Amino acid sequence: MDHLPPNHFLNLPRPDVFVPTLAGTPDTSTLAAHDFDVDTRTGFMPPEPPLTRLPSAWEPWEAALEDAIQSKLQLAERPDLSDEERAKSERWRDRVRELPILPITDLKSSEVRLRRAHHVLAWIMHFYVHTTPTSVHNIHIPPPVTVPLLQVCAQLQLPPVLTYSDDVLYNWAFKTLPASNVLFAPKQELHNLRCLTLFTGTHDEEEFYLSSARIELRGVEALSLMRAIMDEAFVGDAIAVRRITTYLRALADVIRDLRQLLADVRLGCDPQVFYDEIRPWFKGADSDTKGRKWIFDGIDLDPTLEEPTELSGPSAGQSSLIHALDIFLGVDRYSHSHFPVGRSQTSASSAASSSSSSAPGPPPKVPFLTRMQSYMPRHHRAFLRHLQANPRPLRRLVEQSDDAALREGYDVAVTALKEFRDEHVRIVALYILIPSRKAAGADKVAGAPKGTGGTDAFQFVKGVRDQTAGALLSRRE
């Protein structure tokens, strides 16, 4: 950036969310922030590999995370956990409790560093929570994690918990660096990715995250087609309608590729390994089968901090790409309209509380998928709001048209999205429902396995699939 004049907007400092800005001031938090942080080549994924380590001032965090990974800490809920493994985990948690409370002031100038800080601190917190003995009734997050994590979350407007962006969007690097003179081509790099951080260090866990990363990269073409369709919708003549019809069929082809990439998770991630060894690590507080509270000790050390109300953990429901497809096709009013879960649609830093535990009073219920948008990077939430505010929505255009080919092309795209969700139903059955029944025992009656946010995992994805099918125009004629 040295070649840019000092007053160029890309050389301006990143805005602090607590400092008012003048109207019209450009958002300089990332290179593409003025375009909702959606890159034309990589979509919702960053155009360059995420930061792999914070500067030395925050090395204690990086070292604590590295220590947890290298020590191969084990889940406290494992039935075969040895005394030595319990002791090793306790020694690591002792070291975390003894960390200094590091200031984040110098992180505020860089969105990229704040993202890395959220990634590291949230990962540390999940290691801390899920190695805590199951006999402990409430889980106390120590101040060296609580204070900086909540401060970082206030800046990023994200919950203090692992999110899809921590596991997928900002958790990758290239296996082999592309040539420096070649632009990043997503289709060519789908299988040239590796993960930065893993709980288990297994190939299964890495493939679980990378299957979503590949979907995000393949989805870049869907975003381009959506933009082309919106451009034609503004023209609205007969030629534009023909072009939109062609683009809708191309969009359906892309969505079918996304379905195949989703199905391919079976090739690298074993369902039983996922259920027993991987999934428990990223459960949030409201997926805790024992109903334990997460208590954020030290929250009173900073009067600007507010009690977290969103602690659901990562979910595919936090993918901005899939939400964008729903909104663009006008399916969101069907697929997002049910399955309310008891939280309001706010970020974790938006609701104050007088206590320091994760047990807020009963707020109004909102649809689960709508609530999951509060777990997305804020620029991506802004993109979805912008898309939703489109003055010429595609579905209305199609509904008002008597062009049979256009209506058919629209239904082809919606059908592809419904079939994507068919595959999601199969994945949830294979990776969660069947293993949970095995765990309960064939002769026992078990409750439905919980998904992110405390939902009935299988019934939720099945319901969203059925509601997507309900958006087909052919069903309404």
C-alpha cells in the first residue's frame, strides 16, 4: 500500500466500532469491505490465505493453542479417558488460567488480525470447555480468555464461540502455493487446500471442514450468475428474460455441483469418527446435553463488555452462500420461516445482562436460519440485507411473467436447491442420527440428537428441505 497516497481510503485505519464515524466514510476494515467483503474470485472466502499467526505481542494465545493441539488433548466425555489424559488436560487448563490478560488495542487497526484473534481465542475456549470434567456442573471461562475474546467479539460483532467462519472461511492454506503470476482460480484449487487448526489432527476432521470450503469456492460462479440475472432484471425486456432463463439453468448446474461436493464428504470423513471424536469439540452451550452453563469470569473487568446471549457453535446454517441462494431465489420466506429457537436476532454483544453466566431470560423466538446470520462476518450479513432489499426480486419477476421457459428455468434452479437439501438430510442422518441411535443402544429410547442451537438436527434439515420444495411454482399452479 506504500504506493498509494496517505489519504487514499485503503490507507485509512480500520474503524473502531465504538468510535462514531462521519456519514459517507468508507469502510476500510478489509480490502473488499466496500463490496461487502465478497471477492469476485473467491466469494465469501478471503482472496488470500488467512493469517496463520498473530504478532509476538499475542504469542501467549498462539502458544496456548499450539500446546493444546500438540498435547493431543482428549474430550472429557470420552468413556475410556485415562487418568494421565485427565491430568494432562488439567495442567493445560491451569496454564490457560495463568495467562496474562492481553490488551487488544493494537489489534483494532486490522480486521485480519482480529479474525485470527477470534479464531485462536475461540478455539482455546472450546478446548477448555470440552476438556473440563463432565462432573463439573458449570464451566467457568477464565478471565485471560473471557476479556480479550469478548473485546474482539465486540469489534467484529460476532458471538464468543466458534463459528463457521472460524472453521471454514478463515481456516485454510494452500497445500502447494499457486504460481505468483497466476490469479487464484477457485475451480482449480478446490483440492489444493489444507486446514490451519484441528482439534483431533485427523484427516476426517480436516475433510469435514474442507468440504464446506470447496462448496464456498465452487459457489463463486453462483454469485456471478446472480449478479448477471439482477442486471438483466433491471432491463426486463424479452431478450433479458431469455438471458435470465439461460442463467437460471446455469445456476442450477452450479447448485448440483455443490450437492456433489457435499456428498463427497463421505469420501474423507467417517461418520462414526465424526460423531464420536470431532463433533463434540465444537458444540456450543445450548447443545450441551447436560445443560451446563458457560460462565464468563472476568466480564466485570471491562465495563463495556456485555453478557453473551449467542453460544451455539459452528453450523452449515451459517454459510452466507446458502443464505444468498435462498434469498436470491425467494426461497427464504419458506425455508427460514419455521423452527424458531429461543434467541433474538442479535449478535452476542448486543444484549446486556446483570449476571455473568450464559443463561439469559427468555427472549422472543426467531427462525433458526435467521438467527444463524448473527454468526456470520458482519460484512456478509450486510450483503444479505442488500440482496434482500433488491427492488426487483427474481421471484416476483418470474411470478408476474407468463413466459413458460422462464418459469420452468426458475423451478429448475429451486429444484436443484431442494436436491442440495435432500443430500443434507442424508448427511445428517448418516453423521448424526444413525450414530446417536447406536450410542443410545438398540433397546433404549433416546431423545432426538441436538444440532447447533439445540434444534432437533434431523427434523430441522428435513423441514427446511420440505419448505424449499414448497417454493416451487409448479406446486402452486
